[in-house]
Amino acid sequence: MDFRLPNLGEGIESATVTAVLVKAGDAVKPGQNVVAVETDKAAVEVPVETAGTVGQVHVKPGDKVPVGGLVLTLAGAD
């Protein structure tokens, strides 16, 4: 399952990754923060919505990711 950057608020079209909080092979659970991002309005940590194992991380600190952009691929997601 692909985890994409969710809508972060009205008028926000992209965010810059400031930290990746998980790595490939990590098990994640719903509500767990997986990436920290900064927009022109705020710095936030973004939680994943489903449980699974991180298969691949598609972003790194400094990357600018559009809303809906691919962040992680989860293997064995519910």
C-alpha cells in the first residue's frame, strides 16, 4: 500500500520533509508519526493511517513533496 502526503490544510499544496521517522523494515501502527514536514504555515509530524511494515521510504530530508505525493510503501498493510 502506498502512503501519500495527506492534505495538511487549506491552501497548502506541498511540504518540505524535515525528518523521516521510520526506515525500511520498521513495523508501524495507525496513528504513528512517520515523517516530519514543514510548510510555510507550520511544522508537523504526519501519522500513518494503517498498520504494516515499511517496505520502502520514497522521501528524504530536504525533499519538497506535493500533497498526494508518495512518501512510503507499506508491505502487509491492513
